[in-house]
Amino acid sequence: MTEWHHGPVRALLADRADLLVWLELPRARVMGQVVRRTLRRRLRHEVLWHGDVEPPLRTVLADPEQVVRWAWSTHARTRERVPALPGQQPGLVLVRLGSHREADGWLRGPLARAVRGRR
């Protein structure tokens, strides 16, 4: 399992994948989640991967790579790129889920039974 937004590895992941699960949330939902998570991390000085912490909130105005700005600017591109993948990668199955509730149901459904059956 991986997160698909990291550009340099996107093609490599697509070439090697046989299943892509896409949690396609509306932009308003994504932005609400990103803003809340960013504020929480910054205000609590939470340590992220590699010992990083969220930069000062003013970077939203100055840094185009700041996570809130990045989430806004990449949302539409992702909505174009992901549906095109099965046409570019024969055999790639795309599971498109439109909410956290749908994702939870999918994870509890046949997938969970298949995983339990393999143990």
C-alpha cells in the first residue's frame, strides 16, 4: 500500500500495481481535513516523519508547496489522472470510493473476508 501523490514514483507504482483504490473525496471535504490536520499539527508542535514539524502557518501565503496550497492545487489534476490509469495500464483495476463510509464498507466487505480466509 502506498500514497499515490508522490510524483517521482507514480509511474513506477502504476506499472507494478494490479489494484488501485481511490478515495475520491470532494474538494471541500479534502480541504477541511487538510486544514484541520495542519492546524492541529502546528499548534501541538507534532513531530512528523524524519523529525519535521509543520512550518509556521504564514507559509500558506508564501510557499506554493505548503500542504494546504498543495492539496488545493493538485485536487483537480488527481481527478483527471486517476480515471485515465486503467486505459494506460491494462489489467489495472480501479476501485473508486466516494466517502470514508464507502471505504469502511469496502474494507469490511469481501476484502476483509478474503484476508481472514488467508490466515
